[in-house]
Amino acid sequence: GRWRRWLILIVPFIILAPEFYLFYDEILNLDLDVIHGYSDREELGFCFNSDWIHPEIRRKLKELQTRKDGEFLLMQLHGESQGIGVQMTSYYATLSQAIKEDKTFAFVPGSSSWNYAHAECPSKDWDCYFRSITSRTISQQMLEESIVQAVTLGRSNLYRLGKDLDQQQTMQNIQLKRHREMLQPPLWVKKLRYDARWWEGQMAASLFCLNSEWHNIISSIQRKLGWTSGIIGMQIRRGDRKDLHKYQLADYMELALKIKNRNGAYRVYLSSDDPEILEQSQEWKHHFEILTYPVYPPSSKANAETYQWNRNVSKPYVKRVLTDLHLLSECNYFIGAQRSTFAWLASRLMIGKGNERECPLWIGGDTSNDYGFW
């Protein structure tokens, strides 16, 4: 009777107690002593104070990025023509690996790892647009003492290794496998029952943290658009992605109608590198309220440079990229092409900031990761 019921309750606890203790010890004793007062930059620390970053991740990032010593995991990205999607996904993959290896994440000093927009970025630093990554400085002595490790990711270096298509594909698969391994959550995150997609979102949202200047600029745009909750984010890639040209605006809008019918969402924020797509969207005004922010140099055609992020990019494109990514991350639903790293990044930012209400809808039934680099 009563004793039997007590045994049923107590025995499982006795059996699981050691595992629970290890879990509790691992989560709450992560060597997360915060170094106070060690910041020589005005806006240090990713989004340490943002509610959307899990408290344990915030604490771990702050500990790693502000400590006075310890090893670095450095990021280096080859190729000045990489778009912001390729760059940012490479960066947050490296950040993920740094956390797992208990190292400070930073860029290789003096390299082209961070493809800043040179004309609009006199300091040639990440700080031109985002909050500072770390308070630590990598000295020449540190490099000579080999206490740093560099991670090099990027598509451009894969295709230099041989003209044979099979060889290129083999190298791409090796790089892709490495990238996926880096994005696997550490054990303590898995024990919190969060999956890899959520972990990617947390890493992306930690990095994509606008500095005060750009935050104020884009917040003003957001207010002028009359931003509310329940918005469908839609990203239509044209320009350099010829494989995505076969999908028309109507294909995306049909998916938006499904979301509208399920959830009542009727506002769409439309991001595209093709001004013609933005014009065509007005034909759907009887179904949706269309929000756009078309900042383009004079052009009537899709421009492959819209999502590039390098030293030759002009300010209108910089503003376009930052605005689109930030506003897409503020949406609650997302429609895009998973083969576009820009769309991939936007979807990860949305879940990372806790705004996602249902899984993204990918155009053409593209639910695999077998296309492109990612």
C-alpha cells in the first residue's frame, strides 16, 4: 500500500541521483567566475545583457571574452567577395567551437577575416557596426608563443584546390562536415534539452549585436514602418543565385497565405536583392500589408553585390544589409530559400532572439542542408 507507493517514488530517484548530480554540477559549476571591471571598450560583450540569450550562455560568453589570460580560438575567412551570410555563419560556428574548447573567440589580427566596408569604417574593425567582441588584445608575443589556434572557413579556398569537379565536391563535403560538427551544442546545452538549431540561433544572436549608432538608426526605421508582432519575414534571393530564379514571388506568397490562414498573420516584411520583386509585391496588397525598406543605388535589376560585405561596399548597401537582417530577426514567421546563407542567417537570428512562432517555410520544399556550403 503506502510503503509501496513510497518505494515507487524513491527508487528511481536513488538510481538517477548520480547522473542528476553530474548534470547539476556541470550546469552550475562551469568555471564562470566573471572578471569585473576588465573592459577597455565602450560597448563590450556581444549581447550579454539581452534577455534572448540564455543566462548560462551569457555567463559563459562573458567569462571567456573578458578574462585576462587563456587561449584564443581565432577566425580567418579567405576571400573578399564573401557575402555577409557566409561570413556570419562562419563566425558563429567558430564562436560555438570556442565555447566548447573554453577559449576566447577573436579574429586573426591584421587579416581580412572581418570584411569590413572600408569606406564607411575608418577604424577597420568589427566595432564599426557591432558591439566589441572581446576586451582582450592579441599581442605578437601571444602569436609567437602559439597559444592561439586559427579556424579558416570559406568557399573561395575550396575551389582553389583543383579544377576537377569531384575533387571540389569532396573538399566541400569535408569542410561542410567540419562546419556541422562545430555547430553541435556542448553537452551541457544538450542536457538542457535544446537542439542544434536553437544553439545556432543563440550563437548568431550573440554575435549580431548592433552598436548604439546602428541600433538607433535601424530602430528609427522600424518605428517608421509601424512595427508590430505577428509579422511574416520573407527573403527572396536573386542576384548571383541563378538556381533560385525559377521561384517566383507567387511561390513565396502562397506559403505566406498558409501562415495567414493558420495564424491570422497579415503583415509581411519583404527583403530582396531585386528591386523588381519589391515592386511586384504591391500586387499582393489585397492579401497582405507589405512592409519594405528598399535602399538601393539607382538600379532596376537584381544586384549580386547587395548581400556582399567587403571593402568596396557603399553605405546604402551596408544599411540595407543590416536593416534587412535586423528586421527579419524581429519577425515571428519566416519564408526563404535555405540555399541562401542570407536567409539561413536570418532564420537563425529569429529563433536565437526568441521570436520564432513556428519553423521556417523553405521555398520549393528545400528542407535539406545538402545545397551549397551549409
